[in-house]
Amino acid sequence: MNRTFKIDLNRKYCRRCANSIKTELRRITGVKSIEIDFTLSHLEIEYENDNDMRETFMNTLSRIGLFQNNSSCEIN
């Protein structure tokens, strides 16, 4: 079953930073696609896993220094 994780990053990133974000997230088993909306500073990850991966994604974003304390996230 595919699931989607969405987060508003509350800041804009350049394409180089976006590529770094994607590279780190692609290392997580089950990640199928990663979309970053540069205008809205919105990140969406589609993944194949029956488990809630929110903590894994947030830990990865935090580890690479991109997690903002006031970010909002949503998982479907």
C-alpha cells in the first residue's frame, strides 16, 4: 500500500538543497517518489510501507538540518 507524507518546510530551498534533501530521503527503504514545490516550500513523499514513517522522515530532515520547529506535517 502506498502512503503519502506531506510537510510544509516554512522556507524556500534552492535546487541544490532540494537535491540534497531528495538524496537523503531516497536512502530510506520504501520511498517511491519525492516532490518539492519550490514556490510553496512544500515536500511530499510517496512511500510503500504499511508502517507510519513520519518519525523516520522527520528524523532524517532533522539530521540534515532542515527540520523547522514550526513546520506542519500531514500523513495520509
